[in-house]
Amino acid sequence: MKSVYDYVIVGGGIVGASTAWQLKQRYPDCSVLLVEKEASVAQHQTGHNSGVIHAGVYYPPGSLKADFCKRGAALTVEFCAKHDIAVENCGKLLVATNEQEMARMHALYERCLTNDIDVRWLDAAELHAEEPNVKGLGAIAVRATSIVDYRRVTEQMVCEFEALGGVTQLSTEVIGASEAAEQVTLHCRASGEPLTIHCQFVVTCSGLMADRMTNMMGIPTAFQIIPYRGEYYQLASQYQGFVNHLIYPIPDPDLPFLGVHLTRMIDGSITVGPNAVQGWKREGYGKVNISLKDTWQMLTFAGFWKVTINNLKTGLVELKNSWWKPGYVKQVNKYCPTIKAKDLKPYPAGIRAQAVLHDGTLVHDFLFAESARSLHVCNAPSPAATSAMPIGEYICDKVTQKQQWLSNDAD
């Protein structure tokens, strides 16, 4: 492997893979390197999500998230069809179980219409006809929602990137970085051995480590990544085919998470979740996980305490349900009363990399940091997997702009 490149992308999740692939398409004569610290790509948020290709129900009209999600869904389905990756267009039902949720459902329905999303309003009888095992006062049916294995999508993107001449370096962790007037230097640990990489420009798509990458580069940032565990269960095998759609509750607009839902997976199984509990380790996917480094960094960050206090009641309920399965089941029984605690089987957890500002504000939109020769994706909120291709395009546009500024400065 050579040590000098035009562009280096750090992070082998779906956003990093999409960015590397599109950057190589845009600059075919430039050398592009994708660096990933794990032994294979898509090992963190990309490989620990529900696999949903979202339609964009929840996002403000005219926002980047709404635009990225809608375009991203179409591009993802097209990409999968081209490369023979299984996609199932099962659709999604957002189910209201009380009058307060019905009022919220009306607002969501209007937002869908504004965002030009194909939806249908279902009353209780129509909901029962669509889903005999689901109970509610009504629902929104979102036809454009599908499911896929995002790990497969990421792997195929990397194959496309490499077919164009891009280079992927796995088992390579960036442990230090510095920027000079002419280049960026990355100090890495590659399979346990030191490795130094030089490049003209670096893009980081580091997810759970986004703030540490900006700190390495000496870029002032007003946020920290706070990990939240999303814990899932899987329904027992006899429940295969139990629902025909993805089944979601109507979300509380005051909370940042969507609530516990039933998700059909591409292999035919059904998962239940996720909840949202405080993580004490950024990459802690087991039941009990703690990292002294990660915990200390959180506890010494003012924003952590502020967001925790602001959401204390909700956090305590989520924590209780994490350890007491009947409490978790109660969240599902609102719309699916026949499921019992014994029906929930273990399933891997996911970790949400949530950017939090010093004042305790949760960052809900995309957040970037930059220097003369670097661009950092600091927050790529859901639906980042669905939106990976438009996000990659957006990042490439920003890189092109920065390169033009560098060229102008040189002149």
C-alpha cells in the first residue's frame, strides 16, 4: 500500500462508503483511499439498525433531511435492483391508539402530503382489515417504505468503489492527525503496526467517534457524541408473518426517538424495538457495557448533564423497561395486545451516535466541521442509511467547493 493519496475517507459505514464511491466517480484520475478500523465495513451503526428504507414521514418540508430521505430512498431501491440486492416494499403503518395520538396523526398526515409522500388514511376498521393482529383508532399507511440489509448495500458500494480504482484499507485505526499548508498527515495503527498516510484532503465519516476526529485535527467543536443504546428483541419464530407491514406508534414530537415498533426484517423475522437508554460505552453492544474513557468524557461534559436532566423522567422509564421486560412489552401492547414477554427473544442492540451541544441541545440535523483540508460529518441523524447516496453527493459538492477555494488561495 502506498502512503500518499489525493483523498482519504475515514469510516467504512454506509455514509463513508457512499462518499468514497462518489468521490472516485467525480475524480477518476485522483487516488482515493477508504480507511476503516474494523476488519470489515458496516460494523457499527450501519450494521446495527432496523434495515428500513424510510419514506421521509417525520421531516420538516423543505429540510435537507426531507430532501435527502426521499431522493435517497429512490436511489437505494434503484441501486439494489441493479446489483440484485433483496428489497421488500412492505410499507409502514403508523398506528394511533388514543385521541392525543389521533391529533398527532393528523399533523403527520398533513406533513406527508406537503412532502408529496404517497400515504393513505385508515380508520379503525380499515386498520383491522390490513392488520388483524394490530389494534388502534386509525393509522397512516405509507406505501413507499421498504426493508433491506444495509450491510449488503455498503459492501456493494465498496465493490463499486474498488472497481473504479479506489483502495480500501481495513483494520486501520486513525490515532492521530495533523494538518499543514500542503497536506494532511494521518497516524494510524494498521493491524497493530504503525502506518502514516499523507493526503491532500481528508473526509471523516466516523459516526460514534466523530468528535474525537475533529479534536485530533485541532478543530474547535461545540458538541460531543453521546451514545444511546437502542435495545431490540426478536419475536419467536412462530410469529413469522404475524404482521404484513412495519408497525410504528405515533411518535411524541417532544421526544427525539420514534418509540418501540415492529419491524419485518429482510430474512422474514420480526424485531421489536428499539428503546433508548443511556450508553456508557460508544461501541457497547452487549447487555452490560462500560468504558471508563467514554464514561469519563461524558460525565465531564456539561451538555450531558443538561440533556439528562431535561429528559430525566423519560430516561428513567426507558431504563426500567430495559431491565424489566413486562414494561417493554407494555409499549408494544398499546397497538399489539397479544404479544407476551415470553415471545421476546434476544437480539443485538444498536448504538445511536447523538451529537449534543454544550447547552444540552440534541442536534437533529446534519452537522459538519471543517478546516482548510478536511471535512468532518459530525452528525448524520436517521435516516442516514436511507439518505447515504444524497449525503455522499452533498459531501462531494462541499469537497469540490473547498478544493476550488484552496486553488484560488494558491493563485
